[in-house]
Amino acid sequence: CVEGSPGRPRGCGWGGQLRAGMSPSRGSTSRCTAPMAPLLWLVGGPLFTAATWDFHGELPRWVPDFPDLDCLGSSVWDDMRQQVESSQPEKWADAIWARFDLLDFGGAREIVQDLRKPECHLGVLFVAVVLYGACLGEAAQPCAEEEPLSELAQGLLRMISVETLLGTRWPLLAALDGLKLAPYADSAELSCRGVQNPIIDWGALQDAFAPGGDWFVDGRRLVYGRAFQANWLSALDECTYGFAMVALWKMVICAETQAECVSQYSILVDDMVKHNDWREVVGNPWPMFGFLARVQKGVTRHGYKLDFTVSELQGQLPASLRARPLVGIDAGSAAAAGAARDEVSESYADVVDTVLSGLPKAYLAAALSGAPEVRHLLYITMVFGPRYVPYIPRFVARAEAVGIPNLALFCLDAAALEVCASLPGGLASGRCIRGTPSILNKFTLPLAFLHLGVDVFWLDFDVFILRDPTQLVLDMAQSRQVDLLVSGSFADDCICSGLVFFRATKVLSDWLLALLSWMYEHVYTHDQQAFSAFLAGRPDEDNATTPERISAQKHFRLYLKPEVPRWALLDPVVEFPSARVLNTTGWMGNLEDMYIFHFLHGDSEVNRAHSAYGWNAASGYSGGAVGGRAVLDIFYGQKDDRVYSEAGVPSYERCPELRDALLASRRPERPAEMLHCGVLQLNEYSPGRMSADG
């Protein structure tokens, strides 16, 4: 191999051809003619899967292995992606070239030809797409790497769902949209603007997806037009990629509202990618990937990132730590503590410290055999952000005042950790657990404690504790022989995952692991909808709820059936009610019978760019907020500290404003017939016939 143009490193084989053949400075080049370079990191490395189904057994089996789709575990790929994320598209190729010596796409190509995915396959696809575009941009001479890059991109795209592209931090959607490829980009046939007597005004539909257009408003009248609904199969033949845009329009609406129907539309687009030339799919006049890039932040609820390692979530300690008892990750010599912390995540190390500090409270229960057993209970919540962090001291003080000192906080930003550490006992108390913002942490933290044998009562942070519910909850779990207690809804048959008691059993841990892994890989799925859907295999003990549906995939319906723990509802009428910020919430009865009030400040969207963020505030119900004062400030912003530090007098007796906020959600009676839990009525046989009202 010989030296390439200035700014390009030396290289051999196919990777060397890429390095020598495309120069940003347009300098002279010499192409390598040596055999393909030895395979480096790609061959023999761990293979990652996007849809974690194991098809090697008698039946398909879901494997909760949490693939590292954004390649956070590889310093090379992670560094490249971060550089790309902070750069403009015209600088992406430079970020790739800066690290290109560490990569070898010859190996990737062989792996893809074998119908497998190379390590960091989304990163490999991103590099292939960007370099393909740069390759075509070389006007001085033909690009010898055009076809190998195209084959690599084609092979990878055929193994990746559009749903996966929605969730990744790799800017693949924008990279694909940036390819304006001849002869497809200017094809009148593919644009369908010249179709005579079209089933749908394809030109108007294309304009609706233009960068300056309102895709929802301008597209809705076309998508739900009578002619299209009556002839949608003919429309598919008439304008393939226009039909794909209709499918994407509906897929996005499903992702925002009802996850069940997402796969019904994504599969149409995936099928086009699998069977058509990727260059036609990407380069045609319909901005399929540009549209998805525009709405990406508005439909994803989390990323492919976890604060715990996969083995920790699966209940496995590193081998070296299994060989000796732990007396605290922070205990003992600095060397021992440091070694232990190097082998586990920071969040898991804090979880271990919480357990070994004695924060979980011991209690006596009866095993199924009737023999007594000592169990441990911990209340947990998560908190971050400037609206909530200032109220951490009062949240903790209120819990302690009513008799709940066994409370740990998942601190998801530096400010939350700082405030938590400033409380009596500091970090040594085991109360403060480090993490980063993600709705997945609503399930990762309980799962980590369950694997350590600790029963958990999850509290959303937007609750106010009026009385200690511990004895009530433990008695209920014992008497009804259930492993799971979850709050419900006042006027519909939904669950509410804002208050959940988890009993540490293998059945429950396995069930929660399956739920968490499905949510992880389906970034648009709402946590409460997923929680409800995974309970479908066993009704609650009173048969009072209807499970939601989150997927129409055949594999999900037929084969993803984890054993569901026995479960029951916490009373949503008066003991564990929610504020009336929706037409289905509220309470009835007497204040003195209430234990925890869920005042539903904001909503459950951790991603503030999501289209559903602030939904509750737009419902038309105040939930007790008056005079522009948010309900959060009413419950935790009182001037009288005794509201939080003393429980001898009921808080609502000490504070009239708080009492008024509680009573604002009181309703005269509960409906005799519950509303059905769900968003859309779906016609799974006629996707072209779906409308906003079913």
C-alpha cells in the first residue's frame, strides 16, 4: 500500500481503497492493490441483534439481552458518534476519517453477506451511507468503492427495522435523507405527480411532507380520504413510495398514541427496504427518512441506554465478586472498593450500598409453607430537573414524618444528587443512587433491588403521602397471596403504574425483566401501556382491569408470554387515588381514609420533546391548581414546614390550601360502568381504513 492524499492515513485492502480514494483536499491519490486487509475488530466480535428473538429452538423465544445499539460500550464507536452528533452533516465524513484506521469494512461486508450483523451495525451502516455519499461526490474520477459500500448498506438495511432507526442516536435518518440519488430523485414516475385520475392527490401529499409543511394537518385529509380508504390496495400499486408515506404518517400517529398499531405500518416500509434497491428507497422524491428525522424526538420516549449493565439486570454478579462476600462497595480498603466499583455500574454499586447500609426495613411475613420469614422493604422513587429537585428535602421529610425512613432516591442528574447528599447522613445513608434521566429507570431500579431480595414500593415523585401505607400493603399482599400490587383508575379499567408494590420473587423478577427489555427495544412504547400489556397473561384478582395492547406482531402475541405474577389493585377510590386532571381520575370518600395522593403534576414523559409531553395540562381539568399556582407547588411549596416535618396533625388540617387541592378532585360518585382502557379501536385487517375514531 502507498500513501494517500494529504489528511488521509495509510491503509491497505478495501479499507485502504476507501482511505486513498476519497480526499477532502482533492489531492493526488494512489489506490492500494494489495489483498484485503486482515480482519480487525469486526470478525469474531460479539454479534448484536436489533430484535431479540431466538429462532434456534422449537419455538421463537424472546431474549432480554439489551443490545448496545448506540455502541456506548465501544470507546471508538462512542467517540465517533459523539463527534458526529456535535457536527454538521458536511463534517460527518471528517469525523469518520479521523478514526478510520481503527475500522475495517472488509470484515463487515463478509459478516453481512453471511446474514449476520457486525458489532455496532448501526455505526457501520452510518459510515457506509456517509462514505457512499462522499464517494459519489468525487467528481474527479469514478469511485471504485461505490458498489461495495452500496452492498454493505443494502445488506444492513435489510436486517434493520425502521423502528430501530427511530430510536438510535446515530443520525442515520438524516444521513439517508441527505442522499439525493440520480436517477431516482427527479423521477416523475416515482413521484407520481403525473398520474392521471389518481386515487389520492399524490402531489398534495408530497407537499404535505415538505420541510415547511404541516404534515399532520395537511396530510390528514388525504390519508383519511374516502377514495383512498376504499382503494388502498390499488393505491399501493399506483404509487409505491407515496403509499409508504401514508404508512409512515399512520405509524407516527400510532407511536404517539397507541403502540399496538406501529408494527402494522412499519412492516410495510421494512418490506420495501428488504425487496427494493436501497438507493431507490432512499433516493426517490418522497422524503421518507427526512420525515422520520423530523418527528424522531417527538415519538421516542427513551434511548438505547441503561444505567445498569445487562448482567446486573439479569441478576448476575461479576465472577470475581461472587467469590467473596460484599460488606459494601465503599467499605474496606480503597483498593478493594475501587476494584469492586470497576466491575459494576455506578448505579448498581449504589444499590448494593443501599442494601448493605441497612436502609431497607425488615419485616416478618409468612412463606407459602406457613413458616415465618424475614423480608425487607424499601420505598424508592426517581427525581431530576429544576421543578422537582428543590422539593427533595420536603419529599423525604414528609416520608420520614409519617413513618417511612426506608426511602431511597434515584438521582438522575447532578443537582438531584447534590441535594440528596446534603440531607442528614449524606451519601453514607445509602439513600442516594446515581443515574441519568430515562423512563426505563422506573423499572431498572426496582429490578436491581428485587434481584437482591428486597421488596420494593415504587412511588412516582408527584405524590403526597398522607399516612404510612406499609402495614396495609403488606397485609394485603400476604392475605391475597400476590407478588404485585398496582394502583388503578377511578373511572376506567386501566392500571396506573405510579404506585407499585413489588415482592421479590423469581416469577416477578423474570416478568419485569421481559417487560423492561421489550420497552428498551421499542422506544416509542409508553411505560404504563407496556406494564399493562405484560399483565395480560393473568387478570388481577378482582378481574377489574382490561390489559392494554402494545404490539400486533405475531411473535409478540404468540410467543412472548412470560409467567405473570399474581397481582391485585391498590384501591384507587380513596386510599390511593389520583388527582382529577383527566376525566377518568379523581376520588370519593373521606380524607382520613387516604394514604397517598397522586397529584399527577405534568405527566410521565421524561423526554420533554415528546409530542405527548404536557398532555395532562391540556386536559381541561385543574387537579386542584388555582390562580396559576401549580399543584406541585401547592403540595410541596407551603411556607409552614410542619406540613412536612410533623404528622401528628393531618397535613390538610394544618394547610387549607392543601385541603382545597385534595377536595378539588373529589367526585360525588364513581361511574357504574368503567370506560374501556385504550386509545384507538383498530381494524387489523384493513390498514387503509383506519381513521382517527376507529
